Amino acid sequence: MSTVSTASNRDMAANYTALVALVGRLLISPIFITSGIGKITNSESYLGYIAASGLPFPVIALVGAIVLEIGGGAAIALGYQTRFVGLILALFSLLTALVFHSDFSDQNQFLHFWKNAAMAGGLLQLAAFGAGFASLDGRRSRQRWMVS
């Protein structure tokens, strides 16, 4: 195999990996952004839901959830601070599953619990492997590499 062919295969693999990472981020981020927007547009209902769960300081919890979901979702979509944000959103998703979706006698809550767990799994993949080159993180990484 020639050197050109090997380099070309590496470039194709890198492009594929960057594209898959981008698509993955763009598929997981809307659930957070739309959920955060929903909490803004239906805040009274969410405040009642949070208060009924027994969490202290429902207003602070609601504002925190909105900031995490919209800000974190946007950061994941853009690939900004992806490892850190992915870890935070994974923990948030697991906490949400445990607090709000742990009534396994209710089939809907059972499914929501595992949906949140699955999202946490995908987010942990982002935390472990990063955003890829098609991201703000990748751009910063390339700039550092070019300067060195």
C-alpha cells in the first residue's frame, strides 16, 4: 500500500469521525434546549412538579434546570467545553431520572427513566471522547497545534 493511499484513508476516517461526532451532538442537544424552553413557557406547571417531588427551593431548581438545559444543550451543539458539559448534563440526566422518573410501576415513568439513562450514556461518551474536530473545541485544539 502506498503512503498516499494510507494518508488518504486516514483523512477519510478523520472526516467520518468528525461528521459522526457532529451529527451525534446535533441529535442529543435539542432534547435539552427544547426542554429548557418548555420550562420557561410552562414555568408554573414545572414549579408545581418540582415542589411535589420534595426538592427544596423549587424556583432555584427550575432556574438551574433551565440554564443547564438551554446553555448545556447549546454548548453540546456547538462543541464548546464538550467534555465538561457532557459530564454535567450526564449527571443532571441521571439525577432527573432518579428524582422524577423512578416510579417503575408507571410504564411511562419507567420509559422516561431509561431514556434519561440512555442520554446520560451518550453524554458520558462525549465526556470521554470529546466533540471531534467539527466543533469549537476542535477548532481551539487545531489552533494550539498550529502554534506549537
